[in-house]
Amino acid sequence: MNTLKSFLSGTIHSVSEQALVQEVIDKINADKVSACLVEKEGEYIAIVTREDIIQKITGKKDPKTTSVAEIMSSPLYPVDINMSQADACIKISEIGRQHLVMEENGSIVGIVSVMDLVPEELIKKSRNGDELFIRVGNYGDQLIADEKAKK
């Protein structure tokens, strides 16, 4: 079974908690990622995702004057890099967040997104966040059942 290690890109995209949301938008677009970790004094304290920007900024606040600290999501949900893809799907379903932070030996080494873990058609079929998290959890359960059937 795949572990999260197979989804590791090697690059952690991050911004300062004092950064403006526009900087995050520019970074997400330039780096073609769906999230950035938020740093404070050399520690990762939160995450800002495309979803955060869409839900908390679009039509409500000016990204050029709003700080990352106003929209970041916290706490982070660190998981071991050796966690299975199936267990990661179940964890995402349980916490209702589309990103997990991967740790190795107590250090953050990357971010994994629901888009990395599940087939695109599963995401497209979901009409809202609640439905997505149910489908992702069910997909994790199915991966576990498939693995057991192989044995």
C-alpha cells in the first residue's frame, strides 16, 4: 500500500504570518500549489489554502491589505510520512480539512492534499465539503478493503 512518502515533493511552500494574502495568492499561482504553511519565528504554525482564500477573502476582504494571520487555518494536523494513503484519506475525512502536514522524525517535510490522494472524479462528484469528506473517507476504507482482499 502507498505511504505518504510517495507523495512528498521535496519543497515546502511557506509564508510569514505577517505576509499579505496577495503574497500567498501570488505564491500559490507561481508555484502551482494549493496551500502554503505559515511561519512564525522559524516554526510552522498554520496553513493557508486556496479554499481559505476563496471562503474568507473573495468578495469580503482586500487581499492587498489583509494579513495571512487573519485567514490562516490552525492547528496543523501533522501525520507521519509513513502513514498509508488509506489512513490519510480517513484522517482527512475525520478532521474535515483538505490538507495534512507530513512529518518525519518530528520535523515537517511536506503537505499532502486530498487532490493528491484520491481520483479526480471523486472530487468532481462531490457537491460540497461535507460530501467530499464522506467520499474521501469511503475511498480510504475501500483502499484498506482492497489491500486485505489481496492477502
